[in-house]
Amino acid sequence: MVSPHGSDPGAVFEAVFAGVSAVRLCRTGTDEFGGDALLALSDFDPSHRISKAQTRLQSRAAQMAVCAAYDALEATGLLGDTQSLHETGVYMGCGLGGAEVLQEAYRVYFNRKSRRLNPVTVPLIMASGPASHMSMCFGARGPSHTFSIACASSAVAIGEAFRAIRDGYIDRVLAGGSEAMLNDGSVAAWQRLGVMASPHPDGAPASSRPFDKDRTGLVLGEGSVVLVLESEEAAAERGADPIAEIVGYGASSDADNLTEPDADGQERTVRAALRDARVDASDVGYVNAHGTGTLAGDAVELDVMARVFGPGAPGVAVSSTKSVHGHLVGAAGALECALTAFALKRGQIPPTAHLKTPTPDTDIDLVPRVGRAAPELKVALSNSFAFGGSNATLVLKRT
């Protein structure tokens, strides 16, 4: 992981479970056009993993992905295993690619009135950069795919990697997402969209408030999460100890509105994932909600939970970890999938931090403020719903 809470996956989960917020009020930009925004930045230094020469060819999102992949391979004993990596695939999600590179290119062109742009601007801004550099850095010669589907990007990447493994096309995939769009130009565009949160009276860290009556919008975050997905046979052959098992995946399109969520489309996705996993809704104990903190989005997702699990969603805990790590857009689904896997492994459900008064009024268990032990937790979902009406749900099971 490269995340607003750090790079050690276990420590990141513990911070999220404890409700420690990484949200801060930050100054964006370096001149008079800069502004203030609530952000969840990642404290990230690639120098211990990537040479200075390589960084010139990699956007911030690509650098984060390479570092996250390095740690994932090292932790799973695959780093340097040329034979195993030779046929490994790379499936990554990324919403915007090298946003900071694009901003600098426009600055040179319009402000300096120069056409002498960085000669590698084009490959630096491509959304496929993170996956490409991962393949090149680690010799992963299997298929390399990038899914750029806004907020659902990395959930779809993981889901499609799961399908490829299950259907016998490949045994191992590095799957996840990377996003780094906290440059001033991108932040200004998000602010103009009218979905960004404003500071809460309790302080900036309490400003990401999914499902709460005081919610005012989302908080952007950045980072990269890379998961090692393997077939059961491949994992057993190397004696791997999996964190959790992915057993189902559903995806759909609302085909309705560019920015407004649609309950029917989201419901189709969740039900499709449950059918794919051959899991009954009554078996699900936890849902890591998309829950960004927007007025419309949170209300629609609660409606979907009531539709799928019944009024009040009895027996199901629903929480949004975005309350502490913000919305990582193209990397959001990967981070939330990883946190869901740890929830199953450790038998602990992270909270919806800062939640005091749910709106709309609901009987759904939203795990307010404090995480809880859940030793009997066996099946969990992770939801990702995107602008453009693309939806994805992953179903995970405790191993």
C-alpha cells in the first residue's frame, strides 16, 4: 500500500479500525491561484524503491503503484521469483493518470508560451502508466490491463482479474489501483463540480462524514494498493497464507445519469455479485460501503442495502472507511477491498467514523464511530459506484 495512513497494510487497517482520520485542510497550488481544500494526502517517498532516473519516466501515480507492487511481492515471497512472475498479469485501475504532469504541461504552454514540453509528457499522462511500469519493473509478462472507470476503476480491475483466474486464463495477477490527482488544477475541477466537503466545526479530520446529517461532500485522497491474486492451486503450491478469498464479482451500468446515482443499477450489481458467489444475502455479515459523504450518493446506497438485505438490513453491518481515508477515486476500490479482506481475517469491522445522526433516518447498522469485534464474520462485500453510472461489487470470504 501507499495510502493516507501509510504503507504497512496491518498498521493501516489498525488505524482505520481505530477511526484515526487522515483528512487535513491543505493549501493547493504554489501561486495566487492556489486554494484550500480538505484532502487525504499520502506521505510518499519513492527514493528507496525507484531510482532518480526512473522517476523522470513515471508519474506520481505510477511511482506509487511500483512501490506498492514492490511491497506486495516482497510480502508474499514473490519478489525476484522470475519464473513465477514471467506469466503474471497486471490488472490496474486508474482514473486520471499523470494529472500533475498534464497540469505542468499546460503551465509551460500557456504561461510560459513555450512548446518545449517534457518530451515524455504523453506516456507520463497515460492512465495505463501504473500498470505498464509495474510490468516493466518486475518482469510481469502476462496480460497488462488498465481499467479507467472513475471511482469503480480498481474494483473492476480486481473483479476482472478474479474472473480471468477463475476461468483458467491465468494463475496469478497483480491487481489494484493507483491515483494521484491532488494537484491544484484537478482539485479545482472537483470543487467546481460541487461535491467536495467543507470543513466541519469539529475540525478538518472530522469533515468526511458518510451517512451523517452534517455531511457536505467527499474528501479526495491519493495512493495505490496492489493485491496479489492467485488461483487456489497456485497459492497452495507455494504454501501461501491468503488473507481472504474473493468468491464473487458483479458489475452493471445505470445507463441513466452522468453524476447522479441510480438505485436500480446499484441493486443489480450487488445481486449479480451475490449470484456469482453463490452466496445468499443472509450470509453476508459486513458491507464496506461506497459511502463517499455526498447527499444523494449515501441516501441511494442505503436504499440499495435495504432492498437487497431487507428493511433495516438485519444482521449486516454497513460502514464507510472513506470517513477516515477519503476517496481515492481510481484506487478506492482496491484500498477498500484490502480493508475488507483484513476485516475478515481479523474478525474486526471498521467504523463509519464521525457518524452521529444518520440521514436519511435508517435502522441499518452503520457501525457509528467505534469499530467492533466480529469473530463470526465469514462473508463481506465491497461496493464501488462511479460517475457515469458504472457499478462494481466484490464478494469476499474468510479463508
